[in-house]
Amino acid sequence: MELFRERELRETLEKQLAVEQKNRAIIQKRLKKEKKAKRKLQEALEFETKRREQAEQTLKQATSTDSLRVLNDSLTPEIEADRSGGRTDAERTIQDGRLYLKTTVMY
């Protein structure tokens, strides 16, 4: 009888261990995805910051209307490409990050 109880106890503990290991694997995968999303968001932020700094520098350097016209002409193809593509990569990354964060909070 004692051997039977010990066997049941051992099987119960083994099942608990298996469940805990499975939960740990799930949590580790989620953490990995969150780190990846965070890294992408950080890269998108850095890209947009650099882009903004470059635009500000160009505006500071532009002192005449001719310079502004040149700036406008150089930015027009880039803006049109952004518009035709819908959202920029940075916007997509930010949106994906928000969506991911919303779904992880639910768990």
C-alpha cells in the first residue's frame, strides 16, 4: 500500500514538473518575442529621430527660397513613396508593437 502511495505521489510530482516546464517554455518564448518587438521599436525610433534631425539641419541651413525649393524637390519623391506605400516601416513596426503589447497584457 505504501509503495502504491509513493508511486502516485511520484507520478503527481512528475506531472506538475512537466506542466511547470511547459509554462516556463511558453514564458521564455513570449519574453523572446517581446525583446524582439522592443528592439524593432527602438530601431524605428532611432531611424525616425535621425530622419527628423536631418530635416531640421537642412531647414536650418536653408536660408533662401531657392534652398527651400531644392529641399522640397528632394523630399517630394520620398513623401510620395511613403504615401503610395501607405504606412512607413517605422509606423508598421510601432503598430505591430502596440498590437503585440495589447495581446500580451491579456494573458
